[in-house]
Amino acid sequence: MSAPKKSQSSFAKQFQELEEIAAWFEGDAVDLEEGLTKFERGMTLAHGLRERLQEAEVTIERMQQTLPQDNDD
């Protein structure tokens, strides 16, 4: 069970880094070269986070399909 914990930690750290990059862009002093580097890193992080969320969505859908349906309508 260590893999999911590591994955969650990695996801949280990557999300935190993305938030820090967004906050940097919201600041007053923006250097073009540093901004380009941060933008590229942010895009890389966003792509990886989006993939992880999609994987989680697929996992949840699979789990829902295997659980018995509640037919109390």
C-alpha cells in the first residue's frame, strides 16, 4: 500500500508547486525569462496532474461497475 501513499504525496507536492507558480505570476514583478521557465514547468505539472486525475476517474468508474447496484428507487 505504499505506492498509493507515495502517489498521493507526489500529487500533492506537484499541485503545491503549480499553485506557487500561479502565485508568482499573480505578483507584481515578472521577469520574462523566469516567467517562460515557470510557464513551461507549470504546463508540465498541469499535464501530469491532469493525467493522474483521469487515471483516478477511470479507477473510480471501474470500482463503481463492480459494486452491486442499489435498486431502491
